[in-house]
Amino acid sequence: MLPAPNFLLRAIFLLFYLFLFIGCKDRSSVDSDKVFRYNEHSNIPTLDPAFARNPQIIWPTNQLYNGLVQLDDSLNITPDIAKRWEVNDSTATYTFYLRDDVYFHRNKVFGANETRKVVASDFTYSFDRLTDEKVASSGSWVMQHVASYRAVNDTTFVIQLKQPFPAFLGLLSMRYCSVVPKEAVDHYGTEFRRNPVGTGPFQLKLWEENVKLVLRKNPLYFETDAAGNKLPYLEAVAITFLPDKQSEFLQFVQGKLDFLNSLDNSYKDEILTTTGQLQPAYQDEFYLIKGPFLNTEYLGFYLDSETTEIQSKALRQAINYGFDRSKMVMYLRNGVGIPATHGFIPKGLPGYESIKGYDYNPALARELIEEYKAETGDERPEIVIGTNSQYLDLCEYIQRELQKLGISVTIDVVPPSTLRQMKSSGELDIFRASWIADYPDAENYLSLFYSPNFTPNGPNYTHFKNTVFDSLYQRSMTLSNIEERKEVYTKMDSIVISEAPIVPLFYDMAVRFVNKKVSGLGINPQNFLILKRVRKKK
């Protein structure tokens, strides 16, 4: 059969979308002014919270599920299904007292009543599932500190840790720890991934994979606003799957999407000035929200490398002093980011501004390079930086600046998946990387330098080892007081900066471009999408 002409294919595709849209409209009678629309340019492989390992899964599952606790936009731990809790520091025991007015989404799996109330044993089941080897959840590590858990009665749930872990409540706020009903998992089996049943402010209405995902307001949702009005305010959430970021940008500008997340090189100069402000042409229709994002971008040195340059602390420090981070952020990222002139801990967490890092100091960099030459006899230091194409411009900037100082730099560009593999297996002397917080505690960042965490057994990709650092890390695990932990964290971060197993580049920022019809969206340092308090006007 001959291929259809392009115009015919486009017509068929358009008719399909019209049918899909009209069908949804007829079945649900949703007022389009109460539908929040965004695009996910990556595929959503599952809506099962046990596999919520990245933002494209976390964002929709945030709308579908709840856990014991949640985070506000300032990363404070607040009640969710647990209305309150008690912590016994001496025994590392957490006792949660649950609300008795939380119901699962209406679904046929519950029989004639179509729903039932959430009880403490549902958390026992959900945590069992999280650690079940047959399920193979990517979040099973969250329970590594847990010795046991049990439902005392329908509204009391107790967790006992193996040893104190002060960041544990933050772990429980992760989407992995959502409550799910056994009836739904038993009924749908592996298809639970596309038949989610939770307790969240929205519930699944329609999912045409890689085409459109529609969530509808959950009429049973338990949370209210300060005035006692039931949440959520929106009637629905509609997610499209355009893979191209330039097309996504055009859809946003045309008003077909309500917000645009992050900044892409394909349109950064079109929408932002070099100082990071919204271009005048867009100020009437859109507004910009920026805030700290718990992500540190950096170069890492693989310290088990036999390369002379990598083994030299002086040369590692010279690289840190050898380029201007402020210029890099201004010209290559249009001011979106915070130059990493402190430690590895990013802005948004306790300990961020407690230490002095590396400023641009070419004179000191040259002194350190001469020190390296005197120590090693190597008159022509050479390094190779492994990166992917997305960060090539940053690495090329560093390359130019270091070559002015006498360090020869080669850039090895590889696909993202290859870069991850080579970084984990120690095949790269220097690698570009980022660390986005799994949970809001500085320990999550400092764990990258704890020697028992050497890859592949943990996230210590640099194979950094320091006995003082390790002892401080162990001590921090015994401190429940955040101010005491902050003091220890600061000492640990200072050691990392002094020994220079990394080159911090910048602390990322969450950036959201929002249609002015939308209010209440907010922003948070984990860049999670929370829609239950969002309103939309005509």
C-alpha cells in the first residue's frame, strides 16, 4: 500500500485529537477554564508510586497519592494522612496518629461502596510492597534504616528504626511512601501502573500513553483551605507529551499550556534577558517564578585514577579557581542559577552559606599549577572532561578558561546513559554530574563523600576517602537537633571543599513560566508540582 500524503496524515491526526477532546468533553463536562494543562516531554512509564524515581513520574503521582507526611514550599514537614506524630529519640521510634476521614478513590475494586476508609494497616501493606523483591521497587532503599513497622489499630502506626537517622521524616515525604490499597494492586496486578488508585486530590480519568493523560478532581479529597473550602479548586489536569521543547514553548506562548517548567537553550534568549528577567514582549500574558532548586551541578574527579593530574590536590584546586562561575551563569544560563562559591550543599538547605568556597582567582590558580609542576615534573598538565551534549557549552567555557592558564583540556561528549555508566564504573577521570536531593537534608549531599558509599555500592562516584569526614558523618547520624547537625555538616562540607574531589559549578534554580490566568502555583526547592491549591480564571 502506498504511503498516505503528508496532508492526509495530518488531517487524520487532527481528527483523532478532536475526537479525543470532544469525547473527553462529552463524558466529563469539564469547564476548560478549570483545567490545568502542562506538557511532559519525557514519557511517563508508570503511575505506580513504588516507581516514582524521577520528576516525570513524581509530578502526576503527587496529584494521585498521599503519605503519612508532606513538605510545604519551605521544606517544612507537615501533616498529611498522619495528623500528628511522636518521636522517641532514645529508641528511634516514630508513632503516627492517622486521620479517620481519608478515603481511597472510587473504584470497582472496592465493590458496591466503590471506596473505603484508609487505615493504618494500609501503610503496613504499602511498606511491605515497597520492600518486596518481586515488586522490585526503585524506592526500596528508603526503608534501609527501618527495623520494623506495625499497625497498632486503625489510626495508629509505629515505625522502629535500626539506629537513629535524623532525616527519616523527610524520607517519608517521598512519593515512594504513598499509601495504596491492596484490593487495587491484587485486582490490576502489573497493570496497576496504568490503573492508579490513591487518595490524592485528583484521580485518573483517561490515559492514552504518549498522547494525553487526564486527571479529574477527587470529590472525596480530605484537605481544605484555611477558610474551610474543599481542595482542589481545579476540575482537571491535562498532560500532553510533546517530545520537542521548542514545540512545547510554542504551545505555551499560544496559550495552549498553562505553564512551562525550566529553561531550554532553544528558547532561553527568546523569553529571558541576560539578567534572568522575563522579556518585555511576554510580560503582559505570563509571569516568572524563580527559586532555589536542590540541585548542585559539578565536575567530579575519580580519585582512584592513576592519572597524575587527578592525584594532585594542587591541580584540582587550580581548576576550581580557574574560571568565573558568575560569568558562566550569566551568559550561558541567562542568570538562572547561583554561582557555586560555597560548598557542595546547595541553597535551600541548612549549611549552604556557612563556608567559603572557590571564587575566580586566576593568579592563585597559576601558583597552584606551578606547585603541581614542581611536585610532579609535568610541565604540560592535561585533563579530559566527560559530559553529554546538554552541558557541552559549560564544559567548553571551562576548557577555554583553563587553557588560558596552561591546562590542556579535552572534552569527551557521550550519550547520557553512557555517561552514567562510565561515571559509576570509574571509567572517567573527570565527569560532569549533578545531584538532585532525594530528600531535604544536607546528609543526602554529604553521603556522596562517605567512603562506605563507594560506587557501585553507593553514590560516592569520586571515591573520596577521609577518616575525619567519615567520623563526622557517623556522628551526624546521632544528632536529632538540626542546629547541632548543621554545625557538623559545615565541618564535613569544609573538608570536601579543601580536598577538592569536585568542582562545584552552580546551584540550580527552579524556573516556572506561568500564564497569568493561573494563581496559587508556587514553587519549592525540590521543584515538585503541587496543584491542589491552584486556581485558574477566565
